[in-house]
Amino acid sequence: MSDSIFDPARYNNVLLEERKGPVLILRMNRPTRMNAINADLMDALLDATQRAATDDSVRAVVLIGEGKGFCAGGDVLEGASRKRDPNTPKPADPFKARAEDHYTRTYTSHLLHTMPKPTIALVRGAAMGAGMSIALACDYRICSETAVFRSAFVNNALSGDYGIGYFLTKALGAYKAMELVMLSEKVDANKANELGLVTKLVSDDALEAEGIAFAEKLAIGPTIAYAGIKANIAAACEGSLDNYLRVEADSQTRCGFSEDIREAGKAFVEKRPPVFKGK
């Protein structure tokens, strides 16, 4: 993934990309605004996650915020909506047009949650509003002791976006999700860990090193198997047992046709660790 494909300057450098072998690091880069999401960051995240989802050379994705915070949610001062071009005709149904635009531009959460490779949020400081949502969209959350989660939407007379209600309901159940979103209470790192929202709790100084090491370990694993596991769990959450069994069968069969499964068998016979290629 080269700079010629993703030009940070196109989005005013609000999102930076770095590659460490098969690990892609996406760094939200608005530290003076606690990485609050504005129009540029909204579009840059969508652009980057769309490409990461289909790039076979990317085998794990890390999302982190620059500076002292992960992401403080939507930028209330600047606003996350584009200014309407006066030369663009006004839509016949402004409500429907705006809702569809918002759905499209917040699809980042869907991509983080469903892309066929592990996604890891490294959270320090504030993860609020949409910042909390996109952290929950990831498969794993490595959090520093300074992490603070808060839904925050209701404080701005909003109901929530980037999937917060979906992810909290799946993780905690409807009643607890309602409590966290409607009451908008702060949840510190220890409480988030007790609730089961944290994969690993580390010191602030160790966050990036431990988080990237965690991603690197996943990135050398059997990527096709990981994709199948994600599809299976999504099916378990969404549908009937029959539908789940069909998805599970497809996932297991896809693994059976992979190079990695042959490598696993060969490594077992040769009594050595397998070297997976994600193929």
C-alpha cells in the first residue's frame, strides 16, 4: 500500500498510514482536537479501511490516535458534515439524502468489524462518542490505564452512530447498552475491563509496543481461518442455527482449500512451528 494510492495530504494529513510488514497501522492525527472526527477524518478512515479490507498483503489492522487521546468523537466545533456545494441541486428528499450519506460515510465501522483479517484498537485517553464506537467495532481493544470510554452522544442531543448501539448490545446486552448510551456515564479502563470490553490492559508507556506486538502475532497466523472465525461469529449473532451452520461449513471448507492448512499438516509431521502465509 503505497503513498501514491493513499495520499494523506488529500485529507489534510488527519490520518497517517504506516506498514510494519503485514500489519497496517492507521493513526488518527488531530491531536490538538483529541482526534475528533471531522469531514476529512471521516472520509480518510472510510478510504483506508475499504482498501485494507481487500488488500491481501495486509493481515492485521491497528487503529490508534496520535497524542493523549484515542478519539473524542465528532468534532462539534468543526462539524463532520460537508458544506453543501451551492452548485449542487438540492435533493428532493433532504432527510433521506442526508441519512444515506451518513450511512455511507460511517461504513468504516462495518469494515473494521467484518473485514477478513483481525482489527485492533489501541486506546489511550478519551474514546468518546464515535471514538468509542469505532473502538468497539474492532475485534480487539488493547487499552492503557488512562483509557476512558463515554458514549457522549446524548450530551449533544444525538442518538449515536458508527454502530455504538449495535456493538454495546452484542457485548453487554440490551439493558446495559441502554444504560451506557442513554446515561452517558464515563467508564474508566478498569471498569471497561470488568465489563469485558478490554482485551488487554497495559501501562500507557507500553501501549503502542504491546499493541503492535499483539497485531504482529496475529498477522503471521492463518488469515483465512481468522476470516472464517469472524464470519462464523457474525452469523451466530445475526441468524438462526441453520444459517450459522451453513456459514460455518463454508468457512471450514474455504480453510480446507488453503495453503495454510497444508502447511499446518506439514509442520506437524516435521515437528516445527507452521509458517502461515494467509493463503
